[in-house]
Amino acid sequence: MPRDKLNSKKVPPFHERKEHLEYGYTVNSFCCSVLITHTRTTTPIAYTFRALLPHFASNPSTHLHQILHLKHSQFNMISSIFLPLAFAVCQVSSSPIHQRRALSQNDIIGLQLAGYLENLELSLYTGGCEGFTDVEWIAAGFPSTFQQDICAIAEQQNQTSFIASSLESNGISAPQACSYNLSYDSPTSFVLLANQITSISLGFYLGSLNDFSPALQTVAASILSVEARHDAIVRYGMGASPFPTNLDVPLSSVWAYSLAQKYISSCPRQLPIDLLPPLGFNGISGSTPTEAGQALYLAIVHANATDPSYQQVLTTGQGQGTAQLPEGLGGVVYAALTASSGDLTFHELTTTGTLAGPAQLVLS
């Protein structure tokens, strides 16, 4: 059909096409669908988009025009190429995004620890952003935009708001910020510290993902992916490989919480998670709960093996000993003291089989 014929063809205004308008109420939303067709249609081609509308009781087509800023006549088909349009317009609930959802005990503990670690990272990256000038970063050998990256990471620690909202909507107090022991005096020492702390958060989300209920697993996974990007940026800035291993090392809640204590001076309230005696590779701080004559082993969790590898510890004194690390380790590795010689799975080791630790080793 010639263009002038098509343009002169009278097409009823959008709001008058009642035969194509279907609308009805659902439990928590109001939806309507509109289909505009053309006489030369052979094979329909669907083109959809969404628009958010306020709650309304009148004909929804009038609101559609207001949202799209279109006059009725502008819905006439003036193109010689047919594009049937399917408009799906749904009104979402006016309640807040963070709707109240029932939380399991695992959800509560997981969210509390997530908030605990996010507060630690927020303090860390805010200090790194504000503590050094771009001149100092460049003088230390970092890329010219690295300070901007550190500041961007600090700004992205807004997961704390979602975590707090999810807990408080269920009548549970969100973790408050602690006083932190973050020792760095240069851009280089800051980045080394950031790599250690970010690796803990990354390992926690990876290891605890299946502990969350299905409703929170997607949220935890999305935070995990952002943590991985942050870790890659930090490692790239320090001249290390952004992806040193094929797999990352997961951490249980007990291990992640115990590892974080190294950077905590004091907290308003501790979490209901067991704390393990610390383990260091220059000796053990405090006493390790072992029986006289008990054989000890160093369980090493790394990305190259599904289950931990075990090395016997040769005791050299009270609370001290030596162990040989396996060859071929890289990235971030965790080691814990245990009485098991190798019969514990990763889950068993990290939940009940650890005597002291874990200790974190950044090998590459």
C-alpha cells in the first residue's frame, strides 16, 4: 500500500480500542495488555517493554499515554513495515523493595556475618580512598586511576543497607561497625591488607551460598560476583594476577568469622558464631586445646584440590611446631591445625574438625 494511503487510513485512537484491551486484578498487582495489529500481518513479531504505573482504578490506557507522553493519534500505524506491538504494563506493589521475608536460622547467621564483613570492608576501603592522594598512589607505582578504583569500591559497599533492612524487617538488629585494627601506612601496605580482607569476604560468600534459603541465594551470588571484581582490581593494582587460580577457596562461617578477628579491636556485640584459637606461622598465640601425646596435622585448603591436604606437624615446643607445605600452591591458601590425618572432608574440617586457625597465606 502506498505511504499516503497508509497514512490516510483512519485508525481508531488507542484508548478507543476496547476490543484489544484486557485488564484485571491479581493478588498484588494490576496488569493490562494491549495488542495493536496491522492488516498486512503474516508472522507476528512481538516487541515488548514495561512501564511502571501508579495504582489506578480507571481505564489504564489513559495512564499509558501519560507515561509514554504520546497523544492518541501517535499510536496510528504509519510505517509500511508491520511491527505488531505488545505492551505489557504492570503496576508493582508500592511497598518497599526490601519486603519482609521469613528468615531461617541460617539466613540470620549468614546475613549477620555478611554485615559484619561488609562493615569491615567499608572501613578499609573508605580509609584507603581518603588516606592517600593520587600523587602518592602514582609514586608508589600504581596505575593513575587506581585511587578512583579504590574509592569506587568504597562506594559500592552499599550491601550493608540491604543486609540491615533484611534483618531489621524481621526484628533482628543489624551488626554495628566495630573498632578496627587496620595497619597500613602506605598505598602498598594498604593494597596487601585489602587483598587479605577481600579474600575473606569472597570466600565466605562462596562457602555459605548453599546455606542461604533460595530467596536469598541470588542476592548472595550477586554480592559474590561484585566481591570477585573488587578482588581482581586490587590484585591487578598490586601487580599480581587478577585470577591466580582456576578456583577460589570457599570458607565456612566459623572460619570467616575467626579470620576476621585479626582485624577487630572491639565490637559492640559479637555474633553467635564459634571462635577458634588463632593460628600463626611464627607460633601460636595463646594455648591450643590438645591432649598430651596427641598427633597434630596441618590441614591445607587450597584451590587445587577438592578436599584439604594434610601435613604432619612436628612439635618443637609448647604451642609451636613445623610443617611442610605442599608444592604448587598459589593464590590465597588457608591452613588449620587439626587432629585428623586426612579423613575429614572440607565441610567437616571447617565446622567441627579445626583445633586452631585458620591462618591465611597469600602466596601469589
